[in-house]
Amino acid sequence: MARQPSRGRKGYTVPASLGRVVERRVPTRWVKFVVGVFLLIPAGILTQTFFTAFAHAATHEAFWLTEEFWFFGLGALLWMVAFWGLPKPLWIYVFGHELTHAIWVWLMGGRVERLYVSGEGGHIVADRTNTWIALSPYFFPFYSVLVVSMFGFAGLFTDVAPYRYLLYAAVGATWAFHFSFTMWMIPRGQTDLTYGGTFFSLVVIYFLNLCILAGLLIIASPGVTWMGFAREFLHNTSELAVASNRLLGG
């Protein structure tokens, strides 16, 4: 099981001359809990917007008949069958999990001193951590990003358009890999989730994964555009604001 990365910490000594002076601070986890509660609002609006856009694409644009949908779905289905029917490749998951932690440490300007991976679990030793680093493996689909990057790199040297169906299938399989292992690992006491509070972490994970799914839908469906999705999101936000105002006013 992947363990929370080790964190570099700095110690601070309180001067004795401060006497009885006590600095009172609101615990960070309380603040993050409140932030998580408020984040439920855009998460709910995004959920409504996503399913509305998906339903429109499926009903009016016949998205479910497209090559993108079928090969993505086929890749996802094949992985789910393998996930539940075969021994789980935990080492592969742990490798991607810990490497994702490391990538986000580097993105945040930090330094990774050690990365350990085994079939039983893994960890990294780094000079810093934060919410994004701790939660990154749960919203950053490492192997999907790797597949897209490899396909794009190959496109610099040859015409990969005839093989795009393989890309859709590979993204579907790797996304399902990310989703299935995320859902499988979360109930198993992952310390990454307790870093900023479990409730806050779960809301962030849900919201960011839904953002990625919305992006995939927009990219894959000709009938759903970024501007159209944004307008629908703003429309749903406006409707919620009006309904809330009526409820509070009534």
C-alpha cells in the first residue's frame, strides 16, 4: 500500500522571554473543512453541467456512436474486467502513485531525495509537501498522461492519425486504471487523505477528477465546446443563486 511521502520539517523554538504570551490560531484542518463545504457548491454545479452536456451529446449528437466513445469505453471495460478478474498489478500502481508525488514535488520547486517502490507499498522522501502533492495521485491520471505524451511524441516523427483508435482505447484503459485503483485505495486508510482532512481531500479529489472527465468529454465530443460548457456552468450557477435567494427570502 502506498504510504504518505516523508516530509522535511523545520523546528522552531519559542523564546522563553515570551512568558505567557500565547498565539492563537485556527487549526488548518478546520479551515480546510470549511473550504471543503463551500467547494461542494461548484462541485455540485459542475456535476449537473457535466451530465447535462453528456446527455445532450448522446441524444442530439449521437456521441455514443462515435469512434472516440466506443474505443474509450472498450479500453475502460477491458481494464475493469482485468481489475476484478485477475491479480491486481499493485506494483505498477504504486510506481505511478509515488512517481506522481515526486512530479508534483518538482512542480512545486521541491527536491526528492528518495523514491521507494515495492509490491507492498512505497514512499518518497522530499523536502516539502502540501495539499497538491499529497493528493496528486488521486486526481492526476499518471498513465493516461504518459500515453497521451507518448502518442504526441510519436506524432512528431510519423503520421499517427490512422492509429488514433488505439489512443482512445489506451486512454480509456489507463483512465479506468486510475479510477479503479483510486476507489479501491481510498477506503484503505490512505494517510495522504488525512494530511488536509479526509472530508476536504475527498471533495477536492471528486471535483478535480470531474474536471478532467469534463475536459475529456469536450475534447472527444464535437457537439460540446469549451465556451458552451462554460455558458452552461454559468447558467446553472445563476439558477442556483436565484433559487437560494428565493429560499432565503421566503
